[in-house]
Amino acid sequence: MTAAVLFDFGGTLDADGLTWKERFFRLCLAEGVAIPRERFDPLFYAVDDALVGAVPSTLSFDDTVRRLGAGLATHLRPGDPALGARLAARFADDARARIERNRPLLARLGARYRLGLVSNFYGNLGTVCDNFHIRSLFRVIVDSSQVGLTKPDPRIFQHAVDELGVPPAAATFVGDSLARDMAGARAVGMPHVWLAGDEIDRPRSCCPDDVVVRSIMELEDRLR
């Protein structure tokens, strides 16, 4: 029986299966920034990587996405200094709406299971959860920059269940990434649910018989 449910944060709790990279890419296109994906992806990773472990643990969610937006805008449209702020504001508004929608679900699950977060993040995930008023819903919050381990390393998943006091087989991991979330959970023997979003019909090499949902709102009835 499932005793605990662990979640990824970015792309999972704040979106239905869309990574931060993909969301910023779509926002750039909406702003009229014509950039091919093959150029955007390495640019985003460079800006993103520069923040990992380099921000104070007290940095807010809004300031985090502002730094991402500003970093992207510097390279994409240096003549438009307001672009980064616009990208960040739209990103933050969407994330806030998604988490507001998901909060009652998390509260209901928290009455049945021990909840936790395991995320490849910048070192300020606890503060971000405070910003969204969801920190109290989780018994453990594991930020990769805080523990020195990143998904899909199975040790970060083991660290989380050790903190919750349950074996991996008694926990279920919910995430949007096949390579990081699903493969990492599988490596430690943890059941997992793929939040696939619009990619729900995509062929997958990992765990073809496991639960797949389009939206996190489907999760409540799919936990085993």
C-alpha cells in the first residue's frame, strides 16, 4: 500500500507536464522572439545552470523567474530591456494559477499520505514553497542544491523516503520527466506516475505499464 507520495516541483506542481524551458520558449514565441529551438535550448540551460547553487536560500519565486527572464532577454533581445520582466511576469502568473488549482488536491492527499518534494532546484525551494503557501503540506522538501544530489541519482529519492520513514516501495513518485523522475524512481524501486501533459501519447522506453496522467488533477483516483 502507498504510504507516501513524492512530487517533482517545476513542470509538475506548477504546470501539467511542461518544463520551465518549454514554457519560457513558448512565452518567447508569444513575445515575437523568433528563435529556433535548437538555439533556445542551450541558451536556457546556460542561464538556468548559472543560478544553480548561486542564489540565496531566501530568494523568492518571483525573483527567481525574474533572473531567468533577464538572463534570456540579455541574449535574445538586448535592445528590449523590459522583455525579461514581461516573460517573468507571465510565467509567474501561470505558475501561481496552477498551484492555486492544485492546493486543495494536495491537502486531500496529505490527509491520506505523507507528502514530499524532490526537485532539481536552485537552493531556495523551501522559500518558493513558502511563497505559494504550500510548505506546510509537505513533510520533507529535498532541493538538489541543498543536498548535493540531482535526479536521476537514486540517492536523492532514497534520501527523501528515509526522511519520511518509509521504504521506496511504499512511496509513489509523481513527475513530468521520463529521464530524471521516472528513471530515478525506478532505479530505487519506487512506483511512479508520469505527468505527461500533451505528450501522453508519446512512445516511451521507461515503464510502459505504469500510470500515466495528462493532468495532476487525475492523480487522486490513480494512486495504488
